[in-house]
Amino acid sequence: MRALCPIVIATALLWPAPALSACTGSPFHLLDFWLGKWRVTAGNEYAGRDVVTAELDGCAVTERWTDADGSHGESLFFYDAFAGHWQQIWITDTPTRVGGLKYKTLIATFPDGGVRFQGILPAPPGKAPILDRTTLTPLSGGTVHQVIEISKDGGTTWVDGFDAIYHRD
């Protein structure tokens, strides 16, 4: 028998348990086009490698990035069924650098299957907040286009920070 953690037991007293296959519905498969091992290029230059996997019986998606310079970052994406939207947390091996830690929420889905996450970059005290958004678009041939943009004026204008193509490895 599988042991349950105390939080799960306490929570079960408040709300009835969902079906065992709670993460099989279509909202949980929004990022399936991005699952896989990837070689990433930006402007025809090698940018890094990414491994994107479904975890916890499809209840979450992890991303494990290795940059061309050897630095690393990881994301955890999950669908919050209670709030009805996806969340992301991104952390790198330099989380105290602006951009080394990000919290984002899914703000758009597109007819072509693409998605957009947006959030505010944590910044040192006294610094103006920076909006950060990532758009992932599946392309023909199984590639994926990723654009990461920032806005320093509350979203009026956006500047590309990273524009890359993911090629299946």
C-alpha cells in the first residue's frame, strides 16, 4: 500500500478525492507538442539543449535546459485545475540574477496550438518590475518556435530576448 503524506490526508478531509486518473483530461495535454529532447538554435547558432518531459502521470511538465555556455535552468509547469490555468516556475543556477527566477501564468492559447505564458521577473528592491513572456509555437516538421520577450513599460512595448527554434534530437 502506498503511504500518503500528512498534507494529502488532511486535505482529503476537506474535499472529496478526484478520480484516480485526474490528470488525463485535455487541459493537462496542452504542452504535449513540446515534449521531447531538443537541440536549440537561435539565429542559426547553437543555443543549447532542452529536455521536456511529462511527469507525475501527466500532472506536470518539466523542462531541463543546458545552455551553450554550460549554465542550467529548470522549469516546472502544472495545470491548476482549481484555478483553471497553467503555471510555470523557472529557476537557473544563478537565481539571484534578474531572469534567473521566473513565475509565469498561461495567458493565451492560439489556434495553431501555440501558448503564451507571462509573469513579472523578481527584481532587487527599488528596481522597476519587468514583465516577461514566453510564446511556444509548434511548427511543421515537428519543430517548435520559442520567443521570450521582456517589457520595461508595463507591456506597452516588448523586446525580444530569445528567439529560437527547437529541433528534435
